[in-house]
Amino acid sequence: MTKVALDAALLDAHQRHDGAALVALYAQAADAAEDLDAACFYLTHAYVFALDTGDTRAGDLRARLVAHGREE
């Protein structure tokens, strides 16, 4: 997915209050980020939405943040 398409999908998911889509899309944005700070920014968003929705991916997202020294 292109950055423009990903941004559009994120906006759409926010408008629909689709927590599951937001977790997936923010994780995808983290994977596509060009630097670590941007990746962790997106991972944090994915993690927060995962926690908020009870998504089982929260543990994996947290582990990624811990690995980058962004969560203890």
C-alpha cells in the first residue's frame, strides 16, 4: 500500500471508529516508516488502540516497543 493510500485508510478507519483496522494500519505504517522514531510513533498508536479494543496483538506491539527502548 502506498503512503497516500495508507494515510487515506487511516483517516477512514478513524472516521469509522474501527479499532481493529487502526491497530493493523498503524502497525503497517510502523513497518513502512523510514526511521526508528517514526516507526515507534506508529507502533505506539497501534499499541494504544490494541489496548483500547482488547486486541490480542497488544503484547506483540508492546514487545516491539520494548525492543526499541520505548517501553519498559
